Amino acid sequence: MRVLLVDDYGPVRQRAREILLEAEPEIEIVEASTAHDAMKLASEQDWDAAVVDFNLPDEPGLDVLGVLARKRIRVVVVSVLPGDMYELAARDAGAQAFIPKEEMDRRLVPAVFPRH
């Protein structure tokens, strides 16, 4: 399984990586810190899932989500922003899940790997 991990903040990417690898040690994780890099990776390679920050410095995470959703990739949006309005926007754009970053430890694995 291949997972694209998109967040501009290194410690968040590192924690997400740790959480996912603990659950599925055999997965391949590729990281991107900008929307531009993520969209390039999304369009050039095949992915099974992606974890995308809602707020990226160069373009909105929803732009990345749009590219991924068109390729029918399972997308989980993470954010420090409050849930209701942003969760609705993420789901409308094609995300399968929206997780506040403070809840990643308990909610990321079942969102990325629904069989868990």
C-alpha cells in the first residue's frame, strides 16, 4: 500500500508516519510539504491513500484533495481548524474523513485503513 502524506509542518508528518507505520509496517509513505509537490506526486504516481493538511502555505489543501479525488484515492484531511464548516468543505471536495490534528493518534489508522 502506498500513502501520500501532505503537511507543511515536519513534526506532524513525522507523527502521522509513526502512527501509520505502527499499524501497517509494510506500507510505503511518501511525504510532501507543499500543495505544489503533492499535486505533482498525485498526478505522476499511483496512491492507495493520502493524508492531506487542510491548510498548506502555497495553495489550499482542498486543491490537492481535488486532484486526488479525481483519481479515486482515499483521502483523509487533517487540520487544526475547527471541524464543522471545514469538515463539510473537505467531504464535499471528496475526502472520506476529516480529523482534527489533536485526534490523529486515535482516528488516523481507522480513517486511512478502514479495515482496522
